[in-house]
Amino acid sequence: MAEGLLRTHLTAAGIPASVGSAGLLPGGSPATDHAIAVMAARGVDIRHHLSRRLDPRIARVTPLVVGLARRHVREAVVTYGAAIERTFTLKELVRRGEKVGRRRADETVSVWLARVGTGRQVSDLIGDDPDDDVDDPIGRPRQEYEATVAELDDLI
């Protein structure tokens, strides 16, 4: 859902970017019926989405890795080799990005991310925290999906 929303927002803003998603579970699972329906109501088609598992190559070369929960970021960094300097939860990235401000016209994404991550420590990722984690609605009623998509849409 986050991938579909991000891709849609970037396209609408005319921002060329490559967006993908990968998780910690084995890949090959389709989006749930609730996810498909909730996203379709927002004009985003995820009917053909299949999950894929994060792998070290993706984690190491992706310029920005965004997880929906601290455990995703921890795993991406510790198990898959993503650089902590460019790996954040979505909520953390938004919170820190709002604090430091938009990327300047003369600033690369990696320089902006360095500003965003100033003062950040690996210990900041220990445990779960509602300030950093987006609730996963899988297996829950449709209204939980709607709440999650509304939160993701607002953050993105």
C-alpha cells in the first residue's frame, strides 16, 4: 500500500523516482482483498502486486530505505547491510525531515539525509514505538486497512 501511494504521489508531483517494496517475510504473496479495495477507493491499483523479500543487494544499493516499523529498519541494517544513514522508518523520516526542512536546490539526497540523521544513534531503533511504527493491518477488518492507508497517505 505504501509503495502504491508513494508512486502515485511522486508521479502526480512530476518527480521521477524508482519505487519498490520488499519485506522480511518470504515473497510471492498477493495484496489482500482489503488492501486492494481500500487502495482502489483512492484510485491506486495494486491488484498485480506480489510481495518480495528484501535481499542484501537491494538493501545495500538503494539510496533511501524506508521501513514502516523499527523492526524493519533494524533488520534492513543488521541482517541485510543497509546503511543506517539512509535507512529510516517512514514516521522518523517525516519527523526529522520536517525538523531540518526541505532539501535545498544545491543539496544531494545523501547530503539531506545526513542532515536528517544528525544525532541519530543505532540505539534509537531498539524496541517498538508508536512514534515510529505504522500499524500493520494484515488479518484485520477493512476499517483497519482504511486507517493505515489514511495514515500512510498523510505521512507520504
